[in-house]
Amino acid sequence: MKCFKKVLKVIGIIAAIAAVVAGVYFAIKKFQEKKAAKANDEECYVSCSCCEAEA
């Protein structure tokens, strides 16, 4: 019975560590997506004075 409790304790610790790692991964992924979206908005903007001169 003691061995079974130790095994469950080890599995619980591994599951807790995996949950923390997954949480950090998703937080970093979300942060990078926001940062990439902001960078793409700035890169896609092109000011064209030639179109304004013709009008």
C-alpha cells in the first residue's frame, strides 16, 4: 500500500509540473501572436504620396 501511495505521489508531481509547463507555453505563444500581429500591422502600412498627388 505504501508503494502505491508513492507511485501516485510521483504521478501527481509529474502532472503538476506538466500543467505548469503547458501554462507557460500557452502564455508565451499568446504573447508572441499579439506581438507578431502588431508588427504585421506596422509592416503592411505603406504611405503613397503619388496617389494623393493625382487627385
